Amino acid sequence: MIVRYERPYSYAAHWARRIARIAFAVFLLALLAHRFGPLTTPHFLALASFAAACALIAVLLAAVGLTRLWQVAAIGGKASVSALFYAALPLGFFGYGAAQYFLRPAIYDISTDTVTPPPWIKEPVVEESWIRRNPAVTPQDREAQVAAYPGLTGRRYDGALDRVFQGVRKVVGETRIATTAEFGVENARPDLGDLAVRPGAGVDTSTEPDVIPVPATRPAPGIDGGIPGRRSGDIVLQGEWRTLVVGFRFDVLIRLREEAETTFVDLRVASRYGQHDLGMGAEFAEEFLRALDAELLGIAGD
């Protein structure tokens, strides 16, 4: 008499695969809609959290399926492994965000000038939805930034304002910052008083009299309209930057200030949503300043 052993069926393993596939599809569609479509960040985070919760349930069911496979050789090993594969993306995203949330300070606005941060040309307008945050940046926030990112400071370059401005323009394009507002760009025009002008150079004296260009007077280095952190001689660029993969939005402000024979560059980066930028603002600021150092190599000061 032949006795055939029939392997039990693990319903947990197969439900794990179904739920994990749903979680993967929801997260992927939400990511694409947020990066390339109209989905806002609050809605994306809500869908990503839902996908992560489903993925966690799938992992628990997959663990039950693998346990049953080990104990009684239940059918469902492939389904359990497949569930773990599909759950990896939403859980990995959520886990990385949670780690950054606890490891980084709860700030959303960072500046290389923590004493007098450069003011926005146009105040960013944010629709908070269900994500709330303190609208004002407090001195405690600046202290937390200094403690977390002590090396994040402005840059001083031994070059004229117009030369440094050219480098900043190039780096702005390389780092995918979309410029939305400008202030004081006319200050980057070369000072004609420093140029040697020959009377009649390049002019047809047979038809026109000698013309000597009159040097333009630069604005006085006073405070612009009483706004702290901005002078009339400054150059300020404001723009929007998005993370490459997910597409989180950040507002960026770059201030150039001429001091004696040097030019000082400050940077301000603020997240659009939430009280916590997960360290992405400081990471982008450091990346931008490193790129600017490389572009202006040879004229960087201490």
C-alpha cells in the first residue's frame, strides 16, 4: 500500500504576496504621480504610509508562511519570498525616512548665516494640509542647526562680485534650481571706472564726435528698505529645487555680498512641507557649496 503525503497549503503566504503586490503598486503609482504628476506631497506621504502599513502586514504573513514551510513543509515558500521582495520598496522608503526623522533635528529651514538669514524675495506659500509646522523659525531652531551641522557655513571668495555671480549662475543650472525671483542682478555689471577708455576708440570720427562712456555709480551699501539681511548692493537669487527621485520641493535663496576685495556667498534652503526636512536641506546646501568651490577653484578664501 502506497501512502502519499499531501503538503498543507499556507494561506498566509499567498495572502502575503497579494497584499505586498498591492502595497508595491500603490507606492510606485504614488511616487510617479508625485514626481511627474499633480500629486501633492501630503497626499503622497499619506499613500506611502498606507503602502508601508500594507507591506508590514505582508511581511508578517510571509514570516508565518516561511515558518509553516520549515515546520510542516507547507506550500507557499515562493509566495513568501515574493511577498518580501514586493514589500522591500515601500518599507525601505518608510524605514529610511523614520531613521532620518530621529537622527536629524526637527527643523525645516537651514541657513549658512544663522545670525541674520537672508530674507526671501517672495515669501514661499505653502498649503499645509494635514502636515502642520511652526510658521516661524525660532532661535532654538538655529541653535539646533548649528549643533547638527557645524560645518555648514557661507563661502568667501577673493574675486569680484560679477565673477562670483557667473559661477553661481552656472552652479544653479547644474543643480537643477529653477529661478523664480531675482534682486540686485544689475550690481554684477562691471565697474566702468576700472576700464581703460580711449577717446574715440571704435567710433567713426568722420561722422560722429568722440564719445567717452561715463562710469555708472554703484548703489550705496546700505540696507534695502530696512529689511534685515539685505543690502542694496547685494545680489539675491531665489528658486525652487526638487529632489531627483521622489521630487520633494525646497525653496532656495542665494545671497552674494561684496565686502572689500572679496565676495561672500550665503545660502538658505527651506522645505515646503512639515516641520522636519529629514536632513535633505543641509545635504543640498553642502552639495551646492562644494560645486561652487569647484567652479571658483583658485579664488576661494578662508
